[in-house]
Amino acid sequence: MSPDPARLRDALKARAEAEGFAACGICRPDAIPQAPERLRAFLAAGHHGQMGWMAERAHWRGDPAALWPAARSVIMLAEPYTPPGDPLALLDHPERGNVSVYARGRDYHDLVKKRLKRLGRWLVEESGAEIKVFVDTAPVMEKPLAQAAGIGWQGKHTNLLSRRLGNWFFLGAIFTTLELPVDPPEVDHCGSCTACLDVCPTKAFPAPFRLDARRCISYLTIEHDGPVDEELRAGIGNRIYGCDDCLAVCPWNKFAVQAREAGYWARAELQAPRLDTLAGLSDADFRTVFSGSPIKRIGRNRFIRNVLYAIGNSGRPDLAQAARPHLGDPDATVRDAAEWALARLGA
């Protein structure tokens, strides 16, 4: 006998909470009909920059039903990683590197996926249904799906917001062949607030609810390969991996909940790392220091490029000695960053 869908949904949500998720919502795969057109407009404007994989997989990304036609329900889950203090405080210490909050601990892909798989196994055992789990590693538009599932809404900074969680949380998805009762979608609660748009150092938002990744510091320090346009380098400041400005200033964060997963707590070496120390990392050092960290995936050269931009923005002539050895670096982008940093420091 098949389990009662409503009862199974309630049991699923209770189980999700027991696993450590802060929110669970359900929608249909076809719940985001506006997504394909919005994605096409984003790509047509070139706002994806070098992220060619977004265009290559657009037919799947815009239509969850195309990704797995057998799916009948999408279960969206939120896991908080709320920082204990003000993540922007380190911007006042230019001799230190500022790492985005989500990357200061262990790689969230591993942590969220393990939890999703446990929840998925329970669902399979209870129902016999088929499932697929996704954590930012497949062409799934998690944010629109999460809004359709009632977890939150996409704010003017294009990130997901929740009246219960603020905006410090990761998203995961379980696609299933089960037809579960759905949750009502969330609506926009941003009102007239423009704090997230106004704070952006590189003016990456051409309009509310629209992001030009080519000007976004998170994109520039993580996804962008090669030299960053010189007009944008000063705006990067001491942000060496990602940027939290638009998230940190959101008023809804007064409702943010504490991170339950200890793996998201900042590693000691990433709380306020010295730029001169980071600049001295060899490739082997880089791999060792950032083992198990999402930072590892950008590689040593791109990371050192970011550190050198931060040194150039520091206004600290004493840091020139950390940049100077990279004038002879084998990587042309690193050499360019070193030259720029030394010129900025008058060295």
C-alpha cells in the first residue's frame, strides 16, 4: 500500500529538521515557467561572463522537468551558515585578506550533500520512490525553485531571502518520482529597500533583481580567469575570495538563525589571514592549507592574483616586499597583478 502523500510530506519535513535543515519546501518541477526567459535574457546580455557552462546547459537549467523527466516533485532544503559576527568588519583591516563567510570553513558541497543523501535514503525506504540529489553541482536553478517551494524569495541582490532565516543559508534539492503536496510560493518582501544595491563596491547591479556577474566581486575573484579589468580592481579591496557585502547589509538578517553545522565555523587560518603570509604560498602550500576548502578549486595562481590585488589596495608600502617576488612568477596574470600592486604602492 502506498504511503499517504500528506502524511509522508509531514514526516519528511520533521525528518529534514532532525537532520539539521532549517527549512523544507516542496514544489513541482514545472513551478518556475518564467525561468527560461529570464535566463535567456541574462545570457543574451552577456552577464554570465566566462561562465560558459551556464549557456551550454541552459535547456536543463531553465526547465527542471527536462533535467529528469520522471521527477514529479522537487524538495528544496535550506541549511544556515550564519556568521557569528559582522563579516564586513575585516574590510577595515587592509593588511588582512577577507574571505567570504561561506568559504571560511569546510566545503559546503560535501556537508550539505551528505545530509541530503541521508534524508533521501530515508525517503526511499519510506516510499520506494526514486530520487536524485543536487547541491550546486548540476544545472538546477535552486533559487527560483526555493521561492516556488515557499522557502524565501529572490531579493534585489538576486540571492534568496527568508523572513525566518535572513539570507545566510545554502540550498539543496531532492528530485523525486513521488507526487507530494506542494507548499505555497513565497512573494517579494523587499519593499523600497535598496541597501544591497547601494553597498556594492563595483556596481554589479544594473537594476533591482538583476546582476551583471562581470562586475561582481564574487565572480571576479572565483570564476574569472586571467587579469581583472583595472577599473574594477580598486573596488575589490581586500576581498580575496568572494564578497558578502550585499548579503551582510540586508535588514532581514535580524531573523537569521545560528549555523548548526560546526563545519561552517571559520578555520583559524581564514578568520583574518595576513596578506604577506598568503602571498608567500607555493602551489604545494596552497593545496595543503586549503585542503577540504572550496577555495582550493580556484587554484594557486588565481588565488595569488587576488592576494596581490588586495596588497595593491592596502595602502601599505611595507607589503611591497610580499608582492615583489611575483614579478618573476611563471604565470602571466600573477606577474601582471604584482606589477599593478607595486605601482599602486608607489614601489
